Amino acid sequence: MRASNLRFILCMAPLLLFLQTEAQTKRTVSAKEAVELALQQVNDLKNLKLDYEAQRAKNKEIEGSAYPQISGTLSTQHFFAIPTQVLPDFISPSVYGVLTKEGVKDGNGNPIQMPGSFGTIPAQFGVPWQASAGFTVQQLLFQADVFVGLKARKTAMDYASANVRVGEDKVRENVYTAYYAILIAQKQQYYVNESKKRLEKLLYDMTEMYKNGFVEKLDIEKTQVSLNNLTTTKAQLDNLLQIGYANLKLQMGIPQADTLELTTPLSPTEVKQDILSDENFRYEDRNEVQALLKVKKLLELDVQRNQLGRIPTVAAYWNYSQNALRQDFNFFKRGSAYPWFPTSIVGVNINVPIFSGFARDQKIKQAKIALEKHNNTINTVEQGIDLQKLAAKKNFITNIEQMDAAEKNMQLAQNVYNTTKKKYEQGIGSSFEVLTADTELQTAQSNYFNALYNAVLAKITYFKALGKLN
């Protein structure tokens, strides 16, 4: 390698290390902080917030329909053949009238008689070049669609806002579930490591005792098998923990390159804290119900919109224009020889619906049916919420009881192991009893952590059912 290349690499190494460090962000977060970060980062939630902004723009569009509408026109045209109109022959009767009045006679000496019909005269009116420029101002005074749309603006925004809150509830549930899954796995990892240390110590003691002839080789092999199994369990748990962190980062909407440190403690006491009562529960506490109620209001306004379709549409307008008629294309010339002729008009348009073939009545009927179906949907959702609350409460209570029982069982298994180990060390117990007690302790610990995780999930589900998952 050339010296110049080596110097370049040495110079660039600090910069590359700095860029790598900058790309990885270390985040120390509690469960609530993880949720708050997710509410800012998750793309699905960003899209719901964009829907909210889109609805705001839609409202501005509807408001714009109520403002004066101004449009301008500019046109020019050339007639290769000026249109011809056929007129009654109004010249010949006048001529014959004069001849008759003056007593003029024909070549035979007879007075000239006026014919019964004179026919027609083809005539061309206009000039080859015409131009027009002007503008129109129109003010809508009343139109059912715009009137109802203006009334629906706030409801539409409330619906979009409720959708955002529904999305936030889903994000909270996902983040809390992933967050506490990691805490459970971390505690399991700690106890697995402790178990591994116990078995390694036991294996070491047995090996020394085997050298002195106090234990059989079979005892050592059994202990080694248990240690190998526990090593496999630890590797699986380490892998599960890595996947858990990756899932939490996904739910939080942050890069996988970031590192996380979780600070919220996890214990049975924490799980039992802040237990809520459902005595004062209202269906409106659930954001899903709030969204459905906003849709109901919009459907009611849709019925009103169709009913107001019978009312006339009224609009006022003012038009001003100037026109030029020329033999040649000289519209840009100025002066009295090149006049533009102004036209100004003001008026009111009233469009009165009289008969629509009963189509309007059917639209009203369809809108009412849609409203009735939505009321049925709300009723079904409320029934489902009743079941969710009941099931979530019962499940939460059951899991708390199972968690307490598993915790006591784990403590008993720990006591059994400690006693068995002492008996073995005193020479009044067997290695088989120690291994059995250790296996039962591991099983009790595993059952406890499963019960603890189930209790956490049950609490999250219960809070969500009450609409209080914050």
C-alpha cells in the first residue's frame, strides 16, 4: 500500500467513525416516553394526521364556494365566410309603391300592378374579424350542497380528529405490548443466567467430589445435560430479546440502527397500580365510538342535503365585456378609428327544481337507509364493547390471581432448592434431588414470568376497553 493511501485512510478514519456514531442514536426511554416518541414517528399515524390536514383543505374548498367567483374571458374569431341570413324583400314593395303613386305605366300603357309576392333577399351581416374581452362576477346566494357543506365542516374535522385518536390508541397498545415483552424477557434472561451460574457451580463441586470418590460419573453427566439444556435456553432467550428490541423499534417508528435502554420498572406491584373502575364508563370514552358518532352526524347532514335539494338555487351575477368588430386583424391598435364597444349586465339566476322523475325522493330514502344502517353498526359496536369490558375485567382479575400464585410458587421452589442444596452439601441428599429441585425452580420461574406477562397484557387490554390507555 502506498504511503499516500495510508495517510488518506488514517485521515478519513475519524470522519467515518463520527458518521457511524451519528447514524446510531442511543435512546433511554420509559414506557410513556416510548409511546410519545411513537406518536410522532409512526408513519401510519402520520398519514392519519395528513388526512386531518386534507380535511381542513377540503373545508377551505367548500368555504371557497360561498365566496364571489370571478372569471375572465378573452376570445377572437375570424369568419372565412360571413354568415348569410335570408330576409323578406322589403325593398321591392317600396319601389312598386312609389311607381304606383306616381302613375307610372308599363310598356303597354297599363298602370304598374304590385306583385302578390316579392321573395327574399340573402344578406351578410358582420365583419370578418371579431374579438371580445371581459369578466364575470358571480355570488352564490343559496345552494343546498354548499349550505350543508358549511354546516358539516366542524363535524368533518372532528371525525378526522377521532380517526387520529383511534390510530394513537393502536400505537399505544402496540408499543406497550412490545415494551413490556422486552422487560419480561430481560428478567427471564437474568434468572436464566443465575440458574446457569448455579449449575456451573454445582458441576464444579461435583467434579471435585468425583475426583475424591464421593460422587459417581453419572451424576456429573446428568448435571452437564441440564447445563447444556439451559445454555440452549439462554441462546434462544437472547435471540428472542434481540427480536423484541427490533419489534419495539418498529412499533416506535425509529431506525433499527438505534439503541434502546428501557427505564420503566416491572414488578407485580407496578402491574397492580392505577387500577380503574368501570362504574362511570361511557361509550364515548372509546375513540372508535366517537368516530362512529361523527359519521352519524355526517349522515344526518347528508339526509338534510338531499331534502334541501327541493329548494331553488339562487345566484347573482355581473358581467362586463368589450367587443371589437374589424375588417382586419388590428385589435391592438388604439384610437377613435378602432373602437371597442362595452357591454355590462347584472342579474339573478334562480334554478327551481320542479320534477326529477322521483329521483330526489329515492336519494333521500337511500340517505335515510344509510343512516339507519349506521345506527345499527353503533349499537353492534356498543354491544361488543360491553363484552370487551366484561371479558377484559374478568381476564385481568384472573391473571392477577395467577401472577400472585405463580410468584408464591416461585418463592416456594426457591426455598425447596436452597434446602435441597444444603442437604446435598451436608452429604444427606443426592445430586438427583438437587437437579430435580433446580428444574422445578426453573419451571416455576418460567411460569411466573408467563403469568406476569399475561397480567401486563390483560391490564393493557382492560385499559383499552375502558378507553383509558394513555
